[in-house]
Amino acid sequence: MSAAPHPPHSRPRRRRAVWALGALLLVAAIGGYVVRVGRPPLPPALATVYPIPRDLPPFVLVDQAGARFDRGSLAGHYTLLFLGFTQCPDVCPATLATLAAAYRAMPASGRPAVVMVSVDPAHDTPAALAAFVPRFDPAFVGAVGDAAALQPLAAALGAYYAPGSADGATRVQHSGAVFLIDPRSAVAAVYTTLPAPAALAADVARLTGTGGI
């Protein structure tokens, strides 16, 4: 027995449905193309971003005002943190100067805290930090602690420091990396080399979700 023929009016309806589907697919394809062309993908971050942020261990330092500075001091906001010391002849002043210029280029509502942790506790008292770190920006913080506090923190950051040269020309050797700490007090990213201030400001704004980048 042969199948019953479709009613004549069903064929135009089917054709209209096919045309409508085709039109929708074409519009979607054009729209996707326009989005791709009009909004190119963002370039890779300038920092090395950790897929899973690295938690910092508990630690207790003292800041430039003599107040306790610990893991909780990093919570609730983003922080750019690096290891240095007040008598550093080149790397630390250059790092602080770059961070200060980038800091001023960021919108006030999106600025991270900036912290230098001293790795020269034998010489860097809170008073010495207060005379050095805020010169670059009054909002910047210096902190220092003894070896028992510094070593676990440096290890968790993946940062290096050691006594200087035997002739005393270099008081402390240390890595120049700058670490982005997230609001959970975990290391989210690291700049092994700092970009220019404007590029750094834009990159930090994008990583922290501030500044409309």
C-alpha cells in the first residue's frame, strides 16, 4: 500500500520553515563574525598567571608604623608584593618607581596595595622602611620580620634571597619578581620582569577585573 500523499498546502509551509531556519543560521554566523572582527581576543597577560592561586602560609611581620602585618593584612583586596631592602642600589628603587607610576595610572577605585617586604632585617627597622618606601607613594607599605617569618613566606612565593657578597659590596641578593596577591591572600600571578608602567597598569586592571580593561 503506498503512503498517502501530503496535502498540497504542507509543502509551502515546509519550505518556509526551511528558509526561516537557514536565515537564522546565516544571521548567527554573520553576528559571530562581526563579534570576532569587531572585538579581537585580548592578548596574553604580561604576568605568569597561576591556574590555581597558591595559598600563602601564616606569617607575622611588622610594618613601617610598627603595626602587625600578617596574612590577614593581605585579605580582602589585591596586592602587588615584592622582596627588597632599603639600601638596595638599583633593583628596589627601580621597582618601586615603576610600581608608583603604574599605580598613579590606575583608577583610584581599582588600585591594589603595594608592599615591599624587607629581606634585610638586620638593618631595615620600621623607621628605615618609613623613610624609604613611602617616598615613592604615601600609600605604599614596607614590612619586615626575622628569618623565621621571612623564609616560609619567600618559599611560598617562590622568591629567592640570600646574604650578599663576601666583600660587602652587595648586602643582600634577592629576586626581583613582583607577585600579585589575590583577596584570599593567595599568589595569583607573578611578574618576573616588570613591563612599562602603562602596560603594567592595564595588565593589573585586567587581571583584577578593575578599570574597564
